Amino acid sequence: EVVLNDEAQDYVWVDLDRISELPVEHYTAVAIDKYRERKS
């Protein structure tokens, strides 16, 4: 179950291969890139 705080409007589960298609904040994009580096 996903519980959104007052800053969030919605959520979606996306494969890492498609994450670049979504508009995300800069710091979120950096965190995702770091995660992808560690997974490979």
C-alpha cells in the first residue's frame, strides 16, 4: 500500500528502463541514477 503525503498527488510504478520518460525533480533524477549505477 502506498500512502501519499500532502506533497504528492499520485503515484505510478515504472520499470527503470522507462523512468527517463517521466517528469521528475532534479534531485529525484539524481537519486534514481545512483540507484541504477548500484544495480548494474
